Amino acid sequence: MADIQHCIDAVQQRFADLSEADLKAYIGEVQHRVKSEGLSYDAAIKAVGDDNLKRAIDSAKSIAETERKAAVLIDKVRHNKATLRSLMVRIYSKRQNLGDNVESATKAHQNTLASALFNKLSEVDYQRFYQGGDDTKIAAAFDGHGGDVTHQKIANALKQFHQQSDYLLLRSGAYTLDQLHPKRFFKAVHDPVKLLGKNQGLIKNLFNRMKKQTPTRDEAREQWKSFILPLLDKDATFAKSSAVDEAGAIDDDRIDAILNTVYNNIVTRRSDSLLNNAVPTDIDTVLKKRHLFFVWKDMRSYLHYSNEYGAGGLYPSAMRDLHSVSRRAGLSDLFGSVPSYTYNRIVKAEPEKVEQSNAWYQSNANIFKTITGQTSVPENPTLAALGANLRSITGMAANGGLFFSSLSDVNIAASFLSQSLDTGYLKGFMQSLSGLWQQYTDDETKSIAKMLHLSLQHEIGYIGRFVDANNLSSVMSKTNRLFYKAIGMQMKDEGHRVGVVAAMSRLMARDKDIAFKSLPAKRQAFLHQLNINSDEWNLYRRHINDKYWHLDSLKSISDDELKTLRDKQYGVNSEVPLSQIRVDLHRKLHAFFDVGADHAILNPGWYEQAMMAQGTKPGTFTGEAVRCFMQFKGFLISYWNRVLYGGFTNAANTNAKLVAALENFGYVLPLSFLSDYFYNLGQGQSTPALQDASIKDIINWSAPGLGVFLRMLDTSHQNSDLVWSILKTPSLKTLGDIGAVPLRLLSGDGKGATRELGKATSDVLPLARVPVLNPYVQAALGQQPFHDKGQQVLYGSS
């Protein structure tokens, strides 16, 4: 007891402002040091005191850095250099601040982590990693227990990935050093659905629920605790927690209480401070929170846990972690260690510049929920999975002919290259189209694709324009990937993106000897929109050594060059770390290419996602209704944001606006007509002559982004009730057709029930719109396709 009092006296002298909870934790840590390291109490007090002093210094630095970042952003808002909205996401209308926002930072970090994980793996290595059959051997190799060459390569890639993710989190300020551990491995670990005892798969889970075989919350919690404890390094996990008693020993009862709290936090999604609705104003309190995390005995222990309660394997674990770490680091880069604190400061500062409507503030709040991941967290995971799978199935059924109906997408990329880089429309058109056949044959083009990991975009949300990927079951996720690859969309979309990025890379490398002020006016304007100034362009171009400009060129920039740039931008006495200057350069250069790639296809970004979700969560009836209603509307919002409104508002003058109109509506007509011709041919129908064209045909030919949107929503290919066909998405139509079956039966209409069941079957059959097959599938289901005026049946149905 005297030893305890001695410890208390020393603590009171050193840390007079510690709370009672902190005091107990401090004493427990001292006792643990005495027991585990054989230190005297004085030595343990000094060691723990130094640790706490270091944490206090780190906390003070984090507070100061967050305050500095908030002040910089507020200054931008007040001086009309940015809005709160453009600091969070890419806004293509007026193209303001495209290189300095959380979305661009997150995507740049995704690229960095993907490079660390995949750059040294061959295609064969990648496939073995992706398929998951070698996970146990890879984990053993990671732990130092043999394995063949491929297992060793993948294990080493995972180690490189962990090191890079730790670095990003530390450098950005998202994590402190005491939140990391070599055996923490992945940061995004748990699957709340599985922790609730629902790990049998969606269909089986629903069946068990009807049979009342699903475990209760308490039963599931006890099963989880008994499963995870043997896999943990208890000393490393709980050493600095309240599980350490007054004698310095780890108390199992206290561990049990901690695990109960952790379990409840995970299944209720309260374990992440980013997901709390309250906006903290006391940044010091938030930063002083201790974060308990699990330290595994080895990678095999983690894998065992992941297969039962996590992502399900090493590859999905890495993809989930890539998302999580990138988002955290991107938020911290721009908004500091507590993003909600900075957000709240900017919200209060914005009205000082101009008063906005309540709808504006609510829209910004919805965007903030999107960038912090709140709108992807399911309230009820089972309902969220049901909704996501339904939209996925109906999406595949509606999208079978999308390859042909979206051929005119190349127009969007061509317009971007012409308006932003001054290539001229026809040259931009050919450069974008060239990516389709060069992506697999041209080594330099393949290297450009690898630079941005375009093929990996399917794994980190690229196919999100077709499907709500966040809550899909693993089987449905793989099915989607295979389906869109089979119908040619993966090849086509990657080709367009490669073509645009390669054109941008070659063009800027060709003009590397041109000073900023001598670049074409359109290109200067685009670089300004990315916040790339003349000093940065001068630094970039000094490191372009071949005919392509690429991200690897940043590696040769020296610290002295970074210091010179920092002195020009922030002043000679600036304390901005050089690492941040390098990260800023990487983010802006990545955004340069990524913004171009985003114009190659209409893949909804965070802004479009926020507009569609409207702040609702999946797994709620409101959230699922909104998502069903918004199915495929990301095409329309993206087309408006990037091409129509964005293109015209970014045009410099009236003449430029007329040129933009010509490019978007005039040049595209022949390709749109050809796209429509092939689409109709795949459906067994002819294309109406011009004099017989319907309103829908005219819209499709003149504004293909809108036309594709209308075609997919008008699943019955009717022109009547066009407004309703826009509202009636494939998933809503399917729910209506399924619901009509029992109503028909109750009214005694057996034939009507069979007809409605046939419709529902067609709604979810992936072959329903596949070219050539579709007419025969419809005939087998007894359905007669609708024909526009002037259309003729060519094959497959009578």
C-alpha cells in the first residue's frame, strides 16, 4: 500500500491536473511496468511520466496543427478562394478548388496505398491474392513460416502496405504513435453483421430468422468474446487500459467488461468518432481520448478472426483497410485530426462572407456525412444488404446492352480535353477512343493505367455507377464484377479513362519547356482550378524526364526544392512540414489526372452520392426507399454537373459557350445514332428512320448522357407516361411486379399472376437485356417487346 501511495504522491507532483480516471490509468500503467519490466517504482514512474509527457506534447502539436489547418481553410472561404462545399468534394460547375479538397486527398491516398500493395505483384500473383485460396499460406509466410515465391511476394506486399498506411495516418495526424502497433495489421477489422451472429449468408440468415435460430444479442456477444480472446496478445492489447489492476496485473473481469463495451460499440457503429452526430467543440477532450485496439498474436490469428467476424480474407481486408485509411488520412490532411471540429468552425465562418439558405447548410451537412462515411454505415445491415442486392440484380438485368448504348460516352471525354487542355474536339475524340485498343497492347499506355491503378477502381468503388457497392454481399459483389466484365463495360470504361489520362500525360510532357504564363489560356485556367500555380508548375516540369508526365516524377524532387517552394508559398519562417508540401504536390498532380479520368465516364463522385442519399443511412426504410428511387440517377446528376452545367459555366465567353454546345450536341449526333442502331440491333429491332423518331430518340441522340439514363429507367421501352418511367426505377418496378402477384391471386386472376411473375423474373434476370440473347429470353417468358413507330422486328420474337 505504501508503494501505491508513493506512486500517487509522485503523480500529484508531476500531473496535478489529471482526472481521477486518468490517475487510475496512470497508476495501472506504472504497476504494469514494475511487473513486466522489473523496474523500480521510481524508474517506472519516470518512464511512464516521460511517455505521458510525450503524449501531452503530441496532443498539443495535434491541437495546434488542427487549428492552423482550420484557420487556412477559413481564410480561403472568406477570400472567395473556396467554399465549404468545394473544400469537401469536387464541384465541377465553376471548377473551383479541384485539387485541394478531401475527395481529391482521399483518392490520392488510395493510389499511394494501392501502389504499395500491388506494384510489385504480377498478374498471376494478383489473381492468387484476389481469389483467396492461398490466404492461410500467405499468412504463414507473413509470420515467417515459409511459403512459395508467390506467397512470400504477397506477404511482403502486405507488410509494405501496412507500413505505408501507418505512415499516412501518422503524417496526416489522423493517428498518434501510441495508436499503432506492428501486430495491429489492418485497422478496419470488424463486420457488425457477423458479430450479431448473422454470418451464414443473407438467404440462410433470413431462413434462420423465420425459424428463430438467430442468436440473441447477448448470446452472439458471448460467442464473439470466447472466439476472439485466444487470438489476441492480451498484454499488448490491454496494457494501457483499465483492465490493469492496482497491482499491475491484467484483470480478466475488467477485460470482459471492456469487450462488452467494444462489442456494443461495433454493432451500433459507435466505435468511430467520425460517425458521431455531435460536432465537438472541445478539441483537447477528443484528442485525449485513449483508443483501445486489438493486437493479434500473429497474422494467422487475424485471418482466423477475419474469416469468422471480419471481411472474410486477406484481399477484402486490404480493400476495406485501403478505403478506411485513405478516408481518415484525407480528412486529416485537410481538416485536421478532428474533422468535425474544423467543419463546425468553417460553418460558423461562412455566413460572415454571405448568408446562405437553410437548404445550402443542410446540403453541406449531407456532403460532410458522405465524406466521413456516415451515409455508407447501415442502420440495419440485413435490410441494407437486401436493398443493395436488389438494386444490383435489377441493375444487371437493365444494363445488359449498356456497352452499345453508351458508346457515345467518348463525347464527354473529348469535350473535356478540348475545353480544359485545348486539344481541339476531334483530336480529343481520337485520343480518348485510342485507349480502347491501346490499353492491352501499348506498354507506355499500360504503364499510365498502372500509375492510376485503373483496373483496381472496380474494387474500390468504380462500378458504383452501376451498383451501390458498400453493402453488397461478397457473392453479389463478385457477380457484378464478372457481369460488367463479361458485357465489355470494364474494358470500355478503362479504355476511355486510359485514353484521356495518356493524352493528358503526353500533352503536358510535350510542353514541359513552356512557362506557365505561355501555356494555352484554357490549360492555365484548368491548372488554376486545381490550385496549381506557376511556382508549382515550374517545379513539376523540371522533373519530367520522358514523353509522359506521371506520378513517379515526384520522387526526384529534393527537400531543398520543397523548402524553396514552401518559403515562396508560406514565408521563410513557416513551420509547415516539408512532408505536407510533398503530399500537396502529389494530391494536385493525382487530381490533375483523376479529374480527367472522371470525365471519361459518368461515375458518381462524393458530391453526386451526397445529392442522391440526402443524408439518409442504408438499412432504414427511408434510406432504402431513397436509394431505390435514385437508382441510376447518378448518371443524370453527373452529366449535369460535369458536362452540361459545368461545361457551360466554365466556358470563358459567349463564343466558348457556343463551341461547348456544338461539341456536346452537334458532334455527338452521328455517334449517338450509331450507338442507338447497335443497341436496337442487339434487341432484335431496327432503328426508326429520322422522320419516325420519338421524343426519347431525339433526346438520346442529342444528349446521350440523358438518353442512356432514360433508356435504363424506361424498362418497358414505352414512351407514354415518360415522367413515371423516370420515377419508376428497375428496383421499384421489380418490387411492384412482385407485389402484384399475390394481389392478382387474391382477386382470382391466375393468368394475371403468372404474367406479373414473368415480369418480375425478367426484371431480375441478368440476360434480360444482353444483346442478341434478349429477344429470345423475352419470347421464352411470353413477353412481347414494345416497338417504336417505324421499328421492325428483325429476329427473336413475332
